[in-house]
Amino acid sequence: MNGDLLDVRNLKAYYRAQSGLVRAVDDVSIAVKRNEILGIAGESGCGKSTFALSVLRLLKPPGYVEGGEVVFGDLNLLELERKELKTILWKRISYIPQSSMNALNPVMRVEQQFRDAIRTHRGKVSKDFLRKPVEEALVSVGLAPEVAHMYPHELSGGMRQRVIISLAVVLGPELVVADEPTTALDVVVQRGILQLLRGIKNRIKSSVVMITHDMAAQAEVADRIALMYAGKMVEIGDVNALFMDPLHPYAQALISAVPSISDKRKLEGILGLPPDLRAPPPGCRFHPRCPDCIVNACDVDEPELVEVKKSRFVACHLYR
């Protein structure tokens, strides 16, 4: 694995529908390095959240994992018994769910929810023993220790999001998967959450997978970015290199839609809509919307994800 913390190989995750299989994640391979923030970006519906849920084995019916490997250390998470998986999730790999502001139990105080998480993995410990780690976890995300005694409805949206993040890191996991952690938050709170994610990497030396369609947020905190389109990875690279010199036409279109204070250029959109994943187009899945489409190539042959520059991977016939 060359020192990688997580290695996802040829992952396929589908949804059963009456009208056919929805190929939400279709043969995706990517590695997460130790002590890095990997951003996974793309339009809504491209498979980002399904990818995260599949890696963590949290995908529920009608979704299922069709095949592939998810190697964490020397373990393939997809082959573990449920009991073995429970010893890893939250302790070594934690998850910040989408819409996590609503993930807290509304009838339990914050400290009770911390106690459940800690006792599940460390056994029964006294209430007094737990008080200090719970307060430290809350303080680490900028909350007062008194928040531990409050119910979720007494907290603002940003405070609830911070509680979820502190819950996710209280056991010192090696990997944190954050799915749209800034959705529905105002810009000031968003910036605070992004700084928290960067702080997690620096403070507890964890790796973070941050999933969001917000390219500006990715530019703020990610070390590397992987772009998904229609269930496929289309470009992977260092965040600075990718923003300065996007290779795939889809990457170019996404970045051209990001507003800039210093650059007064006209913002561009992407024409058309993502394809129906029950029957994706032949060849490159982006070719019906691509301004650089090569006839009889892009619309026929599916491009492979290949390294075209040092640590720059792209799936595009323009770089064959």
C-alpha cells in the first residue's frame, strides 16, 4: 500500500430500482494518504456520498456494494463480520454524516451521547472519569464545557455541527470521513468548520476525507482533490496544481464557476445535466456536455484514469 492509510480498489456500489440498476459508484479506485485531507468533489448526484457510505459499509438497501476492496491497514473492510467492523468504526474510522446537525438524539443530553460512544469502545467507565475527555473534546472545537449538559434543541446549527465533529474525534480515530460538513451553514460558521477540519489533521494527526460539491471549500482545506462525475473518478491531483492547471474539461468547468475576489472574469456554468446512471452514455460519461469532445473517441471508448504528470491522474482522451 506504499504507506497509504486507506486503499479503495475497483469499488462498485449500485442501487436497485424498478427501472434498472443505478450505477452510483462504478469501478472507483483511490488511496488516502496518512495525515492528509483528501477532498472529493463533484456535482450533486455524482456518487460522492454513496462512495463514503460504501467505504464505511453504511450503505442501506436498495443500495449495495457490488464489488471491490476497501483496504484499511491489513484489513479489507468489505470482508469483515459486522462484529469486527464495529470495533473499527468510530474508534479508528469515524463519520460526520450529511445533515449532521440533525444526527444528535433529541432526547439525550450531549454528554450522554458522548458516553454511549466512548463506552461502546472502551467498556464501562464511570461518569466522573468521562467528564474530562468530554469537556476537552468540546473545548477543542470552540464550545464551552457547559454544552455537555445541554439538549440538541438548545444549540444553534453551528454548535450542533461542532458537537458532531467533537464526537467524531473524541476517540482519536486515524481517519475521519466528513460528508458535506458545511451544508446549510452560513459563511462565517462554514469557515469555522473548515478550520476545525484542518485542526483535526494537525492536532490528532488524522487523515480526513472531505466530501463536498463546494470547490471553494475544497481549495480552503484540502491537500489533494479527487473529482467525481457520474460515478467515476475523472481527475486526482494536488489542490494547488489542480486549481492552477485543471486538466479534465469537467475540472476546468467546475473551477471556472468558482467566484474570485481578485479575478473579475465572467463566471461560466456547465451546459446540460449529469447523465441518468441507469443508462450512462457510452465512452466518456462527460462527453455529451464536453466542449472538447473528440468524435469517434470520447463517445465510443471509456478513458482510463492514468498518471499524466507527477501525481496528476486524469481520465480523458485529450491526454492519451
